[in-house]
Amino acid sequence: MSVPIRTLAVLALIGTVAAMPGSAQIAARATYLADGSFELPLPGAEGPVDPRGMAVAPDGSVHVVDREGRVFVFDAAGGAVRSYGAGELMRPVSIAFDDTGRAYVLDGDAKQIRVFDAEGKARYVIGGATGGVARLNEPTGVAVGPGGFVYVLDKGGNAVRIFGRDGAFVRNLGMGTAVTEPTGIAVDGDGRILISDKNSPSRLFEFPPFHMIPWTGAAPPTPVDLGSATEPSAVAVDGSGVTVVMDGKEQRAWEGDRANENARPQNRPLYGGRGTGRGSFRDAVAVAFTPEGQLLILDREGRKVERLRMAATSGRTPLTWSYSVRVSQLPPNLDAAVMDVFGSDPTVPQFAVSLAEGRDVSVGWGTPRKYADFYGDNFDSFGLPASGADGTFHTQFGSRPGAMAVNDTILVVVEPDRNRFLVFDVRDGSSLGSFGDNYDDDRRLRRPTGVAMFSDASVVIADGGNGRIAGFSSDLASLLASFPFPEVEGVAISPAGELVAWNRQGGGLSRIPLDGAPPEPLSADVVPGPVQDVTFDAEGYVFILEKETSRVTVVDPAMEHIVVRVGGSDPDFRGTQVSVDGVGNIYVANIERGLTRVYRWDRLD
């Protein structure tokens, strides 16, 4: 069993003192606490062989990562409780907790995060070595920030990779050229990201909250002065702006306060120094705050944990997180390609589903089901229509169809290889005819690939072979408009009646003015990459499926800024269509594989 440290060595530095403004007195900024300081047990069943990381759970228990493949748990007094992860972890190097008590353990060799519940049972995995844009190359640190977002410091990729709580990939933040040997990561209560770098003495690197950083282009972190640390080796934040950095060379902790400019930078160390005994360390590898704002320091070589009371964290107000968006990925995948979701009642949507490599299409009511996410919420989700259920119909095509558009009464499907589009009554599946290849005038189509409908059921066709966007009346007898658009590939219409289009190369997204004015390309700031497909939800949010990454970018109804991005972590999955329902679920389908990934996004404001 571990025991409180009771050393009789010469008293080392208990707390470096700082002058009190306007007073002749001095006061310690950090005070050693015997209660909660402890020696690590001998290596073996109760003690780590090679302790490398540490975090404190919401219940106050201390979890120490053993690089040999386990996590050891100690109570707040230092008593050994249990261990977990044996047989599931290869070389864990870092650990963090969310507010529910889940442990996120970063495995350096497996290049992934294994998530354990509060009882130490493995639940799921985040990241991996083959994750496409979410690939982890040489991960060295993990942190969980406000909103449950998970941040991975990837030294090999020179980036911070951000995931939702359940592992849905959100974005990468490149660290630029200034960060060369990153050693630690911490995320404050307002979402600011702090990185320590071994080769950058006397400073940290700071990102703003990730949603405030442009989603396109490069935006490396900015340096932040913090004391005179010669070799920053670890960093921790308390959620209110207080930051502690460990100096791996001098074995001292330095303190800064983002909320108090007078305390930043600090000119004196907070605590510690190289040596043995209380207040001295030989290889301090991790620092962590407790829920009460106390500081723990893990000494790997000295095999101890010291607990400090910090003056700066007393009575502090936590910083606030201003981002109200959450994302997740819903298991399991759907075993068909969802081509469209429609219906006036969002609680009972209908699905248009593609089977047999796209040549068979079924339309029917989604199967309701409840889903409990990792944020503790229950919400509506839907499975595929049940075969043969009431309101379901099925049709086949001689060639693979292209895009489709649907409302409560008709389904319109384009057939590029036959230069036409077909119309069906969704109520009974009856065919209402084919159009486009039987005209001998300007209504004739050549390789149509995209389709959308206005609220009055007038139809818009991406007529790629003719290099235009063709608008037909609701009775499909008249060509109402023709907008030049070379190599047009797809079209979509917002709830407000705005028409947008993209070309075959996916090069950007453009508004199409209905008065015949030239197309208006959207800013590259809201279209991160080549466009594969686009749809809108009932509130006008835009969902852009990217051609190369299969990521979904959600853009605000004004089409001026990105709200969030999600997905794209599987390099073997190439999305071809994106659809949304009325309750926040996003369906990314692959026609060739007959498979659909389902994501979810929530706005909490």
C-alpha cells in the first residue's frame, strides 16, 4: 500500500514566495499538503513499473499511467484501489477525464485512445494509425476540454487533432514550424488550448478555442511568455485561467494566470527544484489539477505524487465555454445507401434508399428508435424502412440512377446514361413518366446528374452535358429557365428558395441568382474542399459533403461561416450522398458499397 510521504530530509522549498503588493509580508503561492501526497507502491500488482502520465477523476481518485500497459488508481489519500487496462493497452503515455468519469487513455504504440468507463471497463476506441484525415502518427498527449471535445497532441503529425466525445472526428490544428518538440497539452475552461514544447524555454503555445479559428487555411498557435522555465515538459490548467508548467530540466513548476495580466509572466517558480525529499523532484513527468483546484505533481524516478494547495486557485470563477455545438457518430452503420430523407413531420420521416449498387430504390417510413449518446442524452434516431411495411414501395432501374429529389407526393430520379429523369408517386410507387430524352427542343437533356425541387414542385436539373441548369414547371411540360453553368454536377435548394450548384470537379459552391445574373461563388472560407454533394435542413443550414475526404461541413443559413465539420476518419469510406432529417441526424451514403454512416449534430443554444 502507498503511504503519505514522511521524509526527514532537509526541508526543501515548500512554496516559493512572492511579495504582496503594498505589504511587507510575504506569502506562499503553493503549500505542500501531507494529506494526499504519497509514495507510489513498489512496481508490481499495486504499483506502476514506469509511471508516465497522471490525471484526476471527477471523484478525486488519482489515475497513474504505467507505460508497461496499465493504469493504477489511488484514492485521494494515496491508497491503492485497483488497476485497469491490462491486456488492452500496449504503451499508454497520457490520460484525461471527462465530466462523467470516463478515462481517455492515449496508447502511444497503438496510436489510439482507449476509453474506459468509471469502473475501468473498456468501452470504445478513438483515432488510430489508419484514420485518413484523423490519422494519429506519433501521439504524445491527450486532454478533454469543455463540451466533451477530445484533443490529441500528435507530435508526428505536427498537429492537434480534435474529436467529439464518442470519437467523431472534428478537425486538425496545425502547430506550424515554431513547435518542434511538443511535450504536453491542456485545454482551459473557455476552450483555449495550451501546448508545452521542450525546445521552447520560457513560453507556451496557445490556440484560441477551436471554433474561433478559421476552418480553412493555416493558423498556427501564438507563443505565450510564462516564467523562465528552461525545458517545459508538462502543462496543466485548472479551468479558470491558472496554468502550471513543469520544467523538466530544473524540476520546478511555474505558474501563470491568463485572467490576470499582472501575474503573466511570472518571474519566480511556483514550487520545487531538482533533488530528493519534499519539494524536490528527480523526473517530474506530469502535473494535474484536482476538482478542488489543488495541484498534483508526479515524479517518475522519485516514485511519488506531491499535492499542493495553490493560492491562485482559491475562490476562482470557472471560465465559460461559448460554443454550443456537439457532434457524434451513431452506431451502427446502415446497410443501404440513404439517398434522401423527407416528410413534413420530423418525428416520422420517410427514406429513399438505394440497394444493389444503386439500381434498386426503395421508399418507406424510417424505423423509429431511441439512441442514448455519450453526453447522457436520449434522442430520436431512425433505422431503414422495414421491407414490405405499409407505405413502402420498390422500383428498379436499367442503369444506375444519379441524384434524386423528393417531397411528400413525388420522387424525381435522374438517369444520366439515358439522358432523362423519372417521376414516381411516393404514395403508391406508380410511375408518372420519364422526361428529358423525348424532347426535340431546348428541353432535351444530355447526361443529367443532379436534381432539386422548389416548394411548388417545379424541378431543377443539373444538365451537365449541356453545361446548364434547367428549370422545369411542376407539370414538367415547360422549360422555365436555363442558367449557364459549365460541367454542372449537382444542385440544391434552400428552404428560402436559394439555388446553389457545383461542377463536376467539385470546385466550389455557387449561388445561382434566379434573375439570370452570373453565378455567385461562395467564399473559400466556407467551402473547405471539392464538393461531392449538398443539402439543407429545415432551418437553412447547409451540409456540404467533401469529395476527397467524405467530411461533412455545416454552414450557417447565411452561408457566411462554418459552424462545424464532422467525419472523414475512414479512408476506405467514400461518401456519395448526404441527407439530413428533422432531428439533427446526418446521413452520409456510399452507393457502391450500399452503406450509410450516420452522424449527429446538436445546437444547445
